[in-house]
Amino acid sequence: MITNLTMSDGSLMPERLANLQYGSIQAFVYAFTFIGGLFADKILGFRKSLFWGGLLMITGSIILAIDPHSLFFLGISFTVVGTGFFKPNISTMVGQLYKQGDVRRDAGFSLFYSGINIGALLGGYACIAIGQSNHPWSWNLAFGLAAIVMTISLITFIFTKRHLGPIGLSPFKTKEEKAAEAAEKYITGNEDITPKKEVTASKKKWFEIAVFIGSLAVIPLIMTMVAKTEYTDYFMYTIGPLTLIYLIYEMTKHTWAESKKLIAALVFIIFSILFWAFFEQAGGSLSIFANSNLSHSLLGFIDANPVGVNNSANSLFVIIFAPIAGLLWIAMAKRKIEPNTVIKFGLAFVFLGLAYFIFFSTRYFSDAMGITSLNVFALAYLVVTLGELCLSPIGLSIMTKLSPAKLQGVMMGMWFLASAYGQYVAGLIGAGMAGSSEGATLPEKLITYTDSFKQLGIYAIIAGVVLIVISPLVKKLMQDVK
């Protein structure tokens, strides 16, 4: 869709700028998860945050369905803020389904991840197929379909949330209950306990309204910043240090043992930035490579859209292999041979590196016109998926294991903020590839892109080896957490 946007002179957006724009949008989408997690922890609770985020995303898709060209950045801005409230908090609620030390947690997140990717598979391929159908209303229909499906999902949540018990309720409710207990002890004569002044129901309501109004008020600012990619630099240079300062402040309220676990969580977060910078070439350089250099023949008898395969192959493989990975972790845990989280992260980078070597190998399957094998490309995505399953659902799980209860939303937001930095770096990497191949012939583009894929493969394997080497140190910080 981004490459279909027009510039001020009426021309289509060039590939290099499209990569930067994609990275900018994705960076803002994931960066706002920290803010959404913070407000969920402190004011709204996870349920209301999820519902509000869903409403904003539906609104964004409706705006895009009305006019995906002139209203593109307005619709995307609603989606940015909505995702910030939605994405980290649904993941945190999944973690709260399991008690501390439950070995099924990693498997549970793997199954959750599989469910997410059912939507990514259907939406990714369907929206691309509709959007590229050359119909005058193609992208309007694609975004309209997204709005309809999200509405159905939100309605489903409304009717099934009663099964969650107390999970995701407002944090103020728990504080009021604690104050009541303290007051009761005080009345009975235990003067060592002094009831604290708690937020009243009316103040709680006004806090929530302030969050809702504030999240709408920032949309014009987000719209301006997303539309001009140079503003993304300033934003990314600012949001990361500020979140680290806030985390250090929160750590002063916790014990040293809890702080060491948070430091371990930061190690995983930092390495995940590098992983997502490589992985998220899927929406940039790999997508452009698929569009220009891949054949339409899949498995010898299927006429497939290469961009659709690029957008959906990973999701298909996640759906197939995530439940298998979850069962594998449970089986290994029962035999006490399950690798710890650091080793799983290391394996993720090794798989990712191998996948990029397969992307590199597509140059050996090309014809004289620079068109290469869609089958080899899809095989590379299978290996990418194996790496993703060793990192993404495991990362979601470990954030809930290492975080104190009052910081779970914030730490989940920081995990996704790392994805924002990964997306940002991915855009820069993709723009570099596109800049090098600008004006090149298809065979020249094939060589330029595959050379870059080989470099990414080398860097990924080096990162994996480093993680495995430092695993004993990180395990000490994690203490009893596996």
C-alpha cells in the first residue's frame, strides 16, 4: 500500500522512501505499546485498555476504508494509538492465566501466538489480494474488511471476558479492597496498620476519561510525526532513554532480587531489537524483492502472488508449528531437558541466520531475467518461523515471569518498544538496500538484495553465538526463573 501513495509531484513513492515510511509507521505502532502498558498498569486495567485500543484500531481502519490515499496518515495514527493500548495488554492477560512456575506458560504463549497468526495469515493474504486487484476501490475494500473482522473480534471479547475472572480488572479496585481490609484491622484495635488514602470511584472515573481524551488529543501530533520520517529519528532518540529512566525509577521501589530479574529482562529486550531489525525486512526489502524478482509458480502447479506469499507464509508456518513447539517445550520440561530461555533466544538467531542464507541462495535459482524461485523463498520463511518461535512467544512469556505484578504491563510495553526499535532499524536497512538498487535492472537488483541478505545472515548467527556464550551470566540474573 505504501508504494501506492503519491508524492507532491503526483509520482508514486520510491522504494527507498517507502522502506523508511514503513519503518517509521511500524516504529510508532510498537513504541506506543509502552505507553499503553503504563496506563493499563496504573489506571485502566488490561481489559479496558484492550477494549479502547480495539475501538481506536477499528476507527482507523474505517477512516482508511473511506479514502486510503488522502486519509492514509490519519487512519494510521488511530491505528498507532489503538495498537499501543491493545497489543501489550492482551499478551499480559495471557501470562496471568498461569501461576508462577507453571511449565505450561511457554507452551500457552506458543498457542496464543498461533491464534494471532491465523488472523495474520487470512488478513495478510486477503488484504493484499484485494488491494492489488486493480479495482478502483480495492484498498478501500481491503481496509473495510479489516474493520469488519476487528469488530467481530471485539464483540467476541465482550461476550467471553466473564470467563477471565479477576484477570485484567482495574488496578484501583484492588487498592480499594486493600484499604478496606486495612481499615477493618485499624478499627479492631491493630494500630500498627494505618489505612492509606485511596482513589475514590469518581476520581477513578475522571482518570479514565483523561486517558481516553488524551489518547485522542495526541492523534494530530502522531499524524504529523508519522508523515515526516525525519521526526521518527527524534522520537526514537527520545522514547528509549525516557523508558529506561522510568524503569530505573521503578526498580528503586523493588528488592535487589526483583531488580536483577528486570535487568535480565532488559538483556532479552536489547537482543530482540536486533532480531526484529532482521526479521522485519519482511515488510520492506523482502516485500520489494518478492514483488520484483520472484516467479508466480509455487510448488510447480500453484499460481501465487509473490507478495501475498511474503505476507502470509510466515503466518501459515506459525499456525502449523507453534502448537508443535508448545508440545515440544512441555515434553522436554517433563524430562527436565528443556533449554532455558537464553538458549532458546540464541537458537532463534541461528535459525534466522540460516534463513537469510537461504534467501541469499535464491540468486542460484534465477533465470536470465533476474526472476528466481518462489519455492526457495518460501522455504526460507519456514526457517525464519522456527527462529521466531524460539524468540517471540518465549519473549512474551519471559516478560511475565521476570516482571513484578505491578510492572507487567510496563515490561510488556518495553518488550514491544524493542520491536519498535527493530522496525526502525529494519526501515533503515531496507532503505539502504533499495538505495543501492535504485534504477537497476532486475538481475542487478537480485545481486544487490541477495548480497545484503547474506550479510544479515552472518550478523544473526554471530548474535546467536554471543547469546549462548553469555547464557550462564543471564541465568544468574534470572535466579529461579527458567
